[in-house]
Amino acid sequence: MESKEKARKRIEELYKLIEYYDRKYFIENNPVISDQEYDILVDELSELERRYPEFARPDSPTKRVGGKPVDQFKTVRHEIPMLSIDNTYNEEELREFDRRIKRALGRDVEYFCELKIDGVAVSLLYEKGVLVRGATRGDGFVGDDVTENIKTIRNIPLIVPIDQKMEIRGEVYMLKLDFERLNREKINLGEEPFANPRNATAGSLKLLNPKEVARRRLRFFVYSGFFEKEGPATQKQVLQFLENTGFPVNPERTAAKSIEEAIEFCTNWENKRYELPYAIDGIVIKVNSIRDQEILGSTLKSPRWAVAFKFPAEQATTLIKDIIVQVGRTGTLTPVAILEPVHLAGTKVTRASLHNFDEIERLDVRIGDRVFVEKAGEIIPKVVKVVKESRTGQEVRIKPPEKCPVCGSAVVKEEDEVAYRCPNVSCPAQVKERILHFGSRKAMNIQGLGERIVDVIVDTGLVRDYADLYSLKSEQIERIERMGEISSRKLVENIQLSKNAPFQNLIYALGIRRIGERASETLAENFASIDELRKADEEQIASIPEIGFEAARSIKEFFDNPGNNEVIEKLRKAGVSMARTQPIKKHGKLSGMRFVITGTMKNYTREEMKTELKKHGARVVESISRETDYLIVGENPGSKLEKAKNLGIKIITEEEAIKMLRGEI
Ligand code: IVH
């Protein structure tokens, strides 16, 4: 009896815990436990439900782990056809849509604007509050019955407090992050990766094994609902009602009093879309009143009351005309694809990075291939996939070059690295890149030192390294380059001004491998001058949080090179500031200590607590290990608490952590 009661309590507790983790994961996008830890809880619940079925809830999370594989899907006919939406590509077309609506109704209307999620449309049927069927769109009239797969999607409610029959429609999608993880896994298994999150979602929904679908972390946003009896009167209210009922509704939505307001929503999201963790391909504008929607009706293909404003495509296919090799600042050879020009996300693209030769191998890219190119927020587009079906057999494979394409030195490849490199530090390509980096905004910030001028001063031998910049005379620049007197003088002035750049900028400007902006800042906090940094031994540098061994080795290698030291001496002679001028608080009081946080904080958000700890020199990491010094425990702690107890790690409350920050304990 006792143990049965215990089981009931534990089952209740597990429901609450899993619900909490689901909320963190799906709604707040802030998972607090790992997948494995989550799975352990679901397994425990599953076992308890097996032994005590009387306590099992019909909407238990154990129903989401996926049932038995099927041979093929049954087909289903949609009671109401799943139409598509007409696309528009500019503001004028939206105004035209608005005129059509007003003409048909003879009056003004209010619109409702939503993000157009770039996923896969599905229909969910609920009867007496239970999800009884999930289906794909198919051809709009007949789709596949993918109920078992749909049930694995953790933010689709299995049970809702609604009695009447209703059909819910929405978009299944995948976070960009989950898409990348899935592709990494596929690549490791030697399988073809997906070209984009939408293809990955469609492919996942079509899997015959629901257990595999459960692992894909699909998600759902609802965008419409049809009710057997009376439903809400506007699209706005439909979504609000569905949200209150427990469906995930995208929060980025708004009513618009006029088409101009709707256009504003569109242009606003066109710029902001890359901030979202999932892909959208436009905005959907709907007539808000459901009654008006009914009056307007549909054509065979699409409703007259809705329109999609499509963003310029992020992905396109084009031809690879050539693959060239560029030499970077540290000698890294980067293959670059020369493309048949193609319009992508609003710009004309002629080149795409191929990153390295492993990537060429992985994608199996050849000259003459038709490829998918993508530009999602980044400035440089990349090749994501080859369209193998388009091959003619004439495509040409390329191999890593044996000689540097610029200086002809024999190319080297270090064993633990993917990159091929030109080892010649005086290779003109490297020299130019180093000088450009030295003058860049976050380094010495020398305005006017662009690619064109650097090409000339290096090619004419006026400048052999970045220290030579400081002896440049404006007459010299004027003579060699068709540059006006004023701009030559201005450039020399800017070069001279840069002598007083902050110490951390100088460290960054030196162009040491693996030392980016952030590491330069940390180094400047820990060493007062270049000489101090040069004298430090590798271990001392590596012990600084956020630096690590690899970076420490790069620093050592840099200062072990006599050529580099000569250049530094030249900089010193030229009068470049080589030390910290402002005092920086050195080690914080929590320096070197490692913290992990679990549960919800009362006084801070987790991010704020992290920032505070870091300000005082602490490291904040995600998972507990033997190296952890303190676990800060908030409300509803996750499994980290158990783990910390097992490892004997010091456990403190939020209040105690605050006292530590204040220096009171
Ligand atoms: S409303 C009659 N709202 O876009 C069509 N669709 O090209 C009603 N989509 O098949 C659809 N986000 O898969 C609507 N907020 C949204 C949407 C959305 C994405 C998809 C949907 C549809 C396609 C139309």
C-alpha cells in the first residue's frame, strides 16, 4: 500500500518536473537539463506507469517517445481542403491586395499579421478534447496520416479542455540549431545532410519510425482553427483562444488597422528575421474578421482573404564556374567558389566560401556543379549542397594545391588541423592580409587603409610588414598611387594617430593565431605590457580562464619567432604604445572559481547572475563536473542538484551567492 502511494506521488512529481522542463525548453527556449537527463526522467515515468497503469495520464509525456514503426502511411482526405496562399513580393502588390478586398466588401477592414514559418503544414484533429489524427497537407485534398509522428512533437497538446470537434492547422518546424545538430550527425554517419530546416522537417515527418522522429526535436506553431460549433469572431481571437487552450502560438503577431500598418510589420521583420532561432520566409496578412473571410471565400487554389509577403530568398541554386584558392593572414588556404551570378537575399552573389578542403570533400563539390547557395544573416554566402542529379559527368574535381598560388612555397598541413597553409610569412598575400587586419577597426583602427592601397604599398616594396606603415610619408603614397594630396596626408595622419590605440587593440592587431578580440581583451587585463606577455610561460597563460592551451601555444609560437620580435621592436621604435595605460582591475574576487547554476533565481535572471559572477572573474559553465566549485541552487532545481550531491560539490543558495558577490562571505 505504502509503495503504491509512493509510486502515485512520484508519478505526480515526474509529471510536474517534465512539464517544467518542457516549458523551459519549448516556451522559454532555455533548456535546463540535457537530453539524456530528460530521457532518464521519462524512462522512470514509463516504468512506473507500466506497473501502476491506474495512475497514468492519457496525455503523459511517455506517449511522446514514439510507437512502433509502420510500413507505410494511410492516406486521409481533408474535410476542408488545405489551400495555399498567393505570394506578393513588394509593397505595391500588397496595396493591390488591399484594394481588391475593399472593392469586394465595399468598406475598410482590419488585418492580422503573422510570421510565415518556413516549415511543413499539418492538420490536427481533436475529438472530445483528444488528438485523434495528425496529417500532412499532401496535395491539399489528400495527405498522409502521420498521427504517431505528430504525437512525438512535445509542444503539441495531446489533450485539450475543449469538448467540440475541432481541426487545428499550423506549421511543424525545426530550430536552426537542431537542424545543424541533425546535419552534423548525418555527416558523421556518412549520410547526405539536408539542405535547409524545412527539408529536414519534411523528411522527419515522413519517417516510418516514430522513435526516430521523437529524436528530431520538431516543434509546432498553430495558425488557424476550425470549430464544429461556434468559434471566435476574429483571427486575433482564434489565436488567443488557442493559446489559452495550451497550443503554441507564435508571439510575434499583430492586428493592423490598415495595409500601411501591415506593410510596416513586413519591412520590420525583413530586417529582424535573422534574430529568430527558426527560419521564416515571409509574413502572412489575413483579413481579421472570420465573417469577412467567409464572405470573401476562396478560389480553387487559395483564399481571397489572405496574402503572403515573401522575403527575398535566402537560398538559390547556381553553377560553380571555378574554384580558386585565397591565402589568408596566417597563411591558411581557403577555397572559394566563383559562381554564375545569382540573386540571393536582395544582393547579387558571385562568390561563396567553401571554408576548407575537407568541406569540398564532404560536399563533394566539383567545378561545373549546380549547387545550393545560402545567405542566412551572414555576409558571405556559403555552398550548402550539390544537386547531384544535375551532373553531366563533365564536372572537374579539385585537389588541395601543392604550392601556394601567390608565392609558390610548398604548402604544409599540420596533422591535427584541417587547413592547408602557406608557411612563408613573407608571402605577399599573407603580408597584405596582416596589414589589413592590423589597420582594421577593432585593431589599430586606421581609417583609409583599404585593400587597394595595401596592394600597392606591398607590391611596390614600400611596406614589408605592419611596422613599416609608421615610416610611410604622404609624398610616397601620393607618388605611387593616384591618390590626392589631402587623402594621402590624412592616411599618414591616421597611421600616426593609431600609435596610441588601447593595449588590447594592439594585442589583437598583432594577428596572433587564435587570438581574437575577446582573448585580446582578457590578455590585456592579465598582462600590463607586451614584454610581460612575452615573458609569461605557456602554462601561466593557459591558466587564465577563457584562454586555454591552444591559444597559449599560439602566443608562445608567435613570440618564439625572431621575425615577429623584430617587427615588435620596430613598432616600439616608431613610438607605438606597448603597454596598458589605464589600470584594469586584475583578478576578481571569484577569479578561477567555477560555478554552475540550476533552477530559477528570485532576484536575478540566470543570465544576470552569470554576468555578475563573470564580472568578478568566475567561470560559469553548464554542466557539473569534478572541477565545479559551487552549485547555485534556485527554485525547482534540475538533476544537477543530485549530481552535485553525489560528487560532493559545495551547494549554495542564491542568497549565499549574492553574499559572495558582495564579498560578505
Ligand atoms: S495561413 C489557406 N499562416 O504557408 C492557407 N500559413 O504558402 C492558410 N504558413 O501552407 C495558411 N506560416 O504551411 C498561414 N502564419 C501562417 C503561416 C502559414 C506558415 C505556411 C502554410 C501554408 C503556406 C502557404
